[in-house]
Amino acid sequence: MNLDDLAYMQQLDTDHMLRHIDGLPDQFEAAWHHAQTLPLPASVRQVALLGMGGSAIGGDLLAAYLAGRSKVAVSVVRGYDLPAWVHGQETLVIASSFSGNTEETLAAYDQALARDVQVLGMTTGGKLAQQLAAHNHLAWTFSTDIGHPRAAIGWSFGLLLALAARAGWAEGIEADLKDAIATLKAYRERYAASVPAATNHAKRQAGQFIGRVPVFIGAGIFEPIARRWKGQLNENSKVWAMFDVLPEMNHNTVVGIEFPQEVLGKLAVMFIASPQYDHPRVALRHQLTQELFLTSGIMTDRFEPVGDNPLTQMLHAIQFGDYLSYYTAMAYGADPAVIMPIQELKAALANL
């Protein structure tokens, strides 16, 4: 395992996933500028974002970011069916599908047609783009050379941020994003593949995960970050990973630290913590829970994102998690682009 062998990484990374991770701040800039001339919905009081995987996580991030600053409620619907509360013109349904062919999202979109709701689609094309045009719904289409939804988080989340800003759902978004992009560009230089493992935090952390099952823990605005890290380790690194949330896990998960000992000894628990933006009691729970795990023989570590506003810390944490997943893939000798089990499941479903 040599995470400083650039030639080896280039050979293994067949679809240039590293280039997409390096390009995260550029994605956010492109998405923001692209969205400035796109059509807006009328005023709403609630939003249901339909999506799966990399097309859904942007909705989770938006919901977390807006929760403390907007009266517009945002919820993510992962699945085939719309909940009963999704109805009426004060509700906006956002159908988010990178490919435009996600079957769960398309099924839920079909249900929205009979709900008298406002509809907006975010996609690069596919069946969703065709349906949006057929029903004269708002379409925020975009074009990118990225072939994987998980690698286009700058688009899926960036477009939503621009929508929220332009629609007046919250103030200060543009200033927060400008600061966040500057931070991403600065830290890109620290996490780059050319930076040796001795001084590269993302590479060093990846080394700690080898032979272990990563578990990510976050709270508040960092709950979707923990989910994002879990998904990136699953898809890019091909490893089993989990996420949990505070304070909920203090009411159940912390009891399950006795058996089976041979498995618990293989866990690597990472707490995503922010002294600035975690609730004070949550900050205390981070500390006490980590101490509890350590005394039980469970390996733990802590990541604290940087930034002077919540969005900057969220995006810095996303960036670190993406690099972390990439270097973990390299350490295992896995091509981060390949997602054979998902493709096999889709093929099987298509035949049923």
C-alpha cells in the first residue's frame, strides 16, 4: 500500500475519479452560475425532493443547511411513493435524477402529476427530461463530463443552493458559498494526490481504515455528511461502512458495544464534530461517547471541519470525505468508478 505512487493510482483510476474530486469547488461555481438564468417556481412553504443515492444527498444537505435559517421545510423522498402531505400549490416537488432514468424517482414523479403541486426537475436528460417537457414542468437541466452522480455533488447541491437563494428561502447563501469555495480550493492543495502521506490528512486517515469497518457519526448539519461519507466509502472504496447520528445513538447504539468482540475490534469510528455548530450538549456527547468507545476497545478518531459559516464547514467535510474514500480505494487496489453490484441489480430489475 503506497498512497504516494501516482503512476499506480492513475492506472487504477480508469474513469478519473480523482479529477472529479479535485474539481469539487469548480463544480459549485459552475452550478451556481448556470442556475442564475433558469426559471423559478412560485412561492412555496414546503419542498419534497425525490431522489436516490448521489441525486438525493443534495436534498439532505439543503434540508440540514436551511433548517435553522428558513421557514421553507425541505424533505427528501427516497422511494417509489409520495407521502400524503405532498399536495397543493404551496408544495414544490423537485425530481432529482442525474441520469434522468432513476426508476424510483420517475415513479414518484408520476404520482406528483395528480397532486396539484408545483414541479421542478433537475437532470442531465433521460426519461425525466422527456416527461418534464411533455408536462410543461420547470426543467433545470445541465451538462457535465462527469459520469457518476456521486461525483457530481457540486451540481446536485450547488443547483439547490442557487434555487434557495434566488427563490428567497434564506438570506446569505451566496456569501456563504463564496467563502466555502475559497476554502475548498485551499484545502484541495492539502489533500491532492501529489501531497505525500506524511503530511496528507486524507491519506493518513485512509490508512487507518484498512482492515476495519468505518463508522461515521454526525449531528445536526453533519448528519447528512456522515451519510455521504458512508455512501462514498461504499461506492468508491468498495468497503462496508455505516453511519449513525447523535444524540439518537446515545439512546441505543452505545449499548451494543459488548458483542461480538472480534467484530467490534475491527471497527473504526470517526466522529464528525464542530465546536462552532454542534449543539453544546451534542459537543459533550461527542466527547463522552468517544471516551466510552475507547474504553471498550473500539478504535475512534475525530474530524473537525474548518470554516466561519455552516456551509463552509459542511462542504469542507464533504471534500475531505471524498478524498478519504478515494485513497481508501487506492489502498485496497479498487477502481473507484466500478459499481458492478448496482449495475447487476438494475439489470435484474429490468428483466422483471
